[in-house]
Amino acid sequence: MIVSFTQLTAYVLGLLLLSNLLKRIGRNKASRLPLPPGPKPLPLLGNYLERPKEEPWLVTDKWIKQYGDLVYYRIFGQGVLVLGSLKRTHDLFDKRSKIYSSRPYSYMLSVLCGWDFAIPVQGYGDIWRQHRRVFQQYFNINAVSKYRPIQLREARKLLLRILNDSNPMDVKEHLRNTFATVVMEIVYGYKVVDNDPFIHITEEAMDGFNAATVPGAFLVDMIPIMLYLPSWFPGGGFKKLAKKWKKATMEMIDVPFFKVKDEMKQGVAQPSITSSMIQSVAEKPKAEAEAMELVLKNTAGTAFAGGTDTTISAVYSFFIAMAMHPEVQEKAQRELDAVIGTDRLPEFEDRESLPYINAIILEVLRWQNVVPLITPHLSTQDDIYDGYFIPKGTVVVGAAWSILHDPDVFENPLDFNPERYLKDGKVNPDITDPAIAIFGFGRRICPGRYLSDDTMYAMISSTLATFNIAPPLDPNGVPVQLKCQMTSGTITYPKPFECVINARSKLAEALIHSSAEA
């Protein structure tokens, strides 16, 4: 029998209606308490039509202002709870972490795009704990300090790339190549070359991750029966995208890992986290070693992919922030010149003496936070919180944008103002650290945050020490008023912008050359 598209649509809508009815029956039996407030859903569709593809965090922020810092809405039959304040995220993700630490299962991301290997995607349980334990061994706050020579060396090379090609349209690629070089050498002992095909593979894989992790972006996550649609069938086009993304994802995690294995057999492997991990299980029984090898490969892949886009986006935001705020740049350079001088570049040992540089890094993370809606959590049992019923299976999202732009916490939150983090010439520990919202909450906090922070410091401090970043001039010689606009996705980037990047002086130019060649 041939099933028409109309018949299939009616069948799918019928399943949704039945699913919603069963959920309501189940909820009524479980609790008579109300759900948290939120926008009124349409039958079947829920609030799907109210969630724009562009800048969805602004709609979420509008709802928080309207309904409060607990907002409940639906996408088809899936309930979503938004937490709009640090108190709410602390209450659920920290104090009740046992039931709010899992992840919603995404058919698009895990099944079709192949991202089930990644620690941030895995459900809460023994497998996740095993992977995270291995990851923490190599990326805890004490372990990352040994990677600093690599980070500084590549930050110096970044300066030379920018000096030779300061087109702002290319700066993003310079940043991507630099961070990829840092992480590839740390994780795999791999030396990235210019126009490295592996970088392009990674970009494609990350495009898939960024697209597939947006709640409601792909209907297959709400209507799993769509898994069985052929790619040529109306509504099945997502499968073509997924096939392309999955190929890139598998290459991203397989190719460098097995390259290290082959090099170890030949005795030519460079020191790396992967070679260390493989060596650590070499003496174990074959079955145990093979089982652990999968964990190691997944962990290495997570280490490479996990912080790439977030770190690059944050540093790219720094460039437009400096072009928009020359007074901030000038003050930072005065601090650098006073503490370090002009005959060398910043080291990690200088960081405690550079409070304004640290304040800039904090404000870059807050101002245009790169993860405006953090990767969703999942409630694994029915819960009652603050007089509201939260059903099992609710997707729970921390609204990082709203938290970091709360005018009650951050005065004039849309302004770029590093001064907000300073008191008596030091970073004020009483001001909310944006990393709390950027790198996730509770047991799901990003274990790679220390590496990301060190990399941002190396790049930003080195750039400020050697370059002036300014807006372009209009035909009358007047500086153009820039505006930072962000792309949409789980991880956001500033949209392309124009700026002028020049070495601060001949001495700075000579310093760039000498440090890159050292």
C-alpha cells in the first residue's frame, strides 16, 4: 500500500495528540499542582511557532521578563523549563543535581549526526562518569598548567599571522587555526599546517553539532517516527544534512586517534594525551583494553571538539569589542606597559598583576556570551519546586543570556564595561563570574574550562600588547559606529564586521617577529 504525504501527516499528528493526552493523564495522577507559568501553547504545536530561528534567547528573555525566572513552554509534546536566574540554576542543577544532571536524547544529534561519543551529550550515569573521570585527569586545574608553553607559543604565532594578514574577515580563521593547533598538539601530538584539511572536517562536524543542539530545530527530535522517512521524501531533507555531518564527525574523532596508535607502533608518536591514555591501558587484558580504548577515543574527541567554538567565539568577540571601545583598549595597554614594559610579551606569571586584562576577559564572556542558552538538562523524575510541578522528562535550560544581562545584577548590561569587575584595583570576587553561566551548571559544568581560560588569556593579552584595533573610517574620515550582531545557534559568533588592525609601533612589530621565531 502506498501511503500519501497527507496520510502520513495525519498519522503523525494523531500520535502527537495521543502522546499529549497520555502525558496529561499521567501528570494529573502524579500531581495536582500547577506547572510553572509560561506562554499559552497551541494544540499539538505547543509554542513551536513562537520560537524563532534567529536569536531565540531574546524570546526566552522576553518570557522571563513577562512570567518570571521560571518559564514553562512546550514544543509539540515536549515540555521545556527555562531557568532565568542563578538562584534557580543553583537550586535545581546544584542542590538537586541527582535528578537534573542528565541530557535530553536527541535523535538528530546522537543517532543521525554521530555525536553520542561526546561527554556533554551523554546521559547521566556510569558511562558518563567513566568518560568524565578520564577527561578530568588531563584537564583539571593543576594539569592544564603544563600546556601553557604550547598556548603561549601559538599565541605568538597568531600575532604574526594577523600582522601579515589583518583582514578582519580572516581573523576568525586565524583564531580557529591557532586554537586547533593548541588542542591538536595537546591531545594528539599533531602539528596543524596551513589549510589543514582536518580543520575543515572539524568545522563541518561542529556545524552539525551547533545546528542539532538548538531545541526544536529538527522535528525528528519531537517526532521520532521521522527517522524512518527516506531522505527524498517531503520532510526528510534533514537526513541529507545529517549524513554529511556524521561523516565529518566520525573522521574528526577516528582519524587522529588511530594515527596516534599507528605512530606508537612505529615508535614515532609525539607526546600527547592520547598516547599517554593508550599507554595506560597497554598492559590490561585484551577485552578490557579494547573496551577502554573506546572510552579513550571518545574522551580525546571530546577534548578536541568541546572547547573549540566557544573559545574562538569569545576571542573573536574581543576583537569587535576593542574596535567599538578604544578607551578600554587604551587602558589595557597602559596596564600592560606599566607592568611588563614594551620589550617582551605577557607570560602567565604576569596574570595576577594584570587585573584590567582579567576584567576584559570576564566582560568578553558576559557581554556577548557565546552560549546564550546552555546545553539542556533533563529531569529524570517528577519533582515539586517552589509550589510548581515539574514532570519527569522535562527539558531544563539555563538562560545564560538573561542571567548575564540581568539589570539587577549587572548595571547597564548591554554596555561593554570591564570596570564592573574591579574594586580597589583588583578583580572583585563578589561580582558574578560569567563563567558560571557560560561553562554550564552543576555536575555538567564543562571540564575543559581551565584550558579555555588559559588560551583566552594568552591570545587576548598578547594581542593587546602588540596591536591597535580600531573601527574603519567612512569616506569623510570619521570612525564608523560598529554594532555587534551575533549568529544563531547553540554556540554563537559575531557576524562579520570591519575593523583596522595595526601594530602599535615598530618595536611591537619587531617583537612579534622575534617571539614567533623563538
